Amino acid sequence: MFNRLRLRFRDMRTVSKLIAGADKQACLLGEERPGAEHFVLSALNLEDGTARRTFERLGTDSGKFQAAVEKQYSEALSHIGIDPPSLDIRPEPLAISKTFQESQASGQDLMKKLFDLKQKDKQYPLLGAHVLCAVADMQHGVVSRAFKVMGIKPEQLIRSAREEIHGNPR
């Protein structure tokens, strides 16, 4: 009983850090509300290191993911006739103080999937690798397109993340 309560408390702290990190990532990119891509970036910075090590297992890192995300933003602008390189501007970081956390639809979807995943994986603490498992099966959006650009298949991501969660050596 005590271990279960301790695990829940730890999970609540992890969720708090994950949300705060996603908000920070969104603000750095000039967005008011975080999407799934911001939650992935946040997970890559969590202290447990499992998301970062999952990426290392796949031969990549957070910088490559961020570049792939930025490429998705650039391509979206290109499709509406704006050439981002010619603009030569970076989004202005936002300073937002929120009472309640609001996410884009992809961020909300990720949090629901993360909750469902955690219900099935009760014996382990919530880790950054769980976030990667939750986003791996997203078929649409910035994250799925970024993973395609990086050459990461959903089943590879899930397998590597599960190995990190369950402590399997490389």
C-alpha cells in the first residue's frame, strides 16, 4: 500500500515536470499551448533519462528531433506559400503565466494515452520513455511526421522505450 502511494506521488511530480517542460518548450517556439512535440521535448529533458536513452538506442538525439519538428513547421509554411528561410526570423519566446494548463489537441491526446498506458504499467514509475510509447502510435501530426523524417518507425520506438522502462540492457 505504501509503495503504491509513493509511486503515485512520484508519478504526480513527473507529470508536473512534464507539463511545465512542455509549456516551456512551447513558449520557446513562440506558441501559447504545447502540442505533443513539446511534450516529447520535455520528456527528453526529464531527470530519469529514459526518453533520452531511448533515442540513443535508435541512434538519434533531442537535437535531431527538434530539427525534424522545425522542418515540419517550415514545410507547413511552404504549403501556404511562405518561404521560411527567406524570412530569417525566429519566433519570439513567449512569457506566459498560466493558472491552468492548456494544450493543443495533440497534447491532450498524448496525456490521455499516457494515462491509459500508465494504467496498464502500474508497477513502474512514470518515465520519459512512457511518453515516447504514448506518441509512437500517433498517426498524424507534427510528431509522427518528425519521426518519419528521422527514419524512426513506431514499432522501433515502442520496443526501445519498453527496453528502457523495463531496464533491459542494450
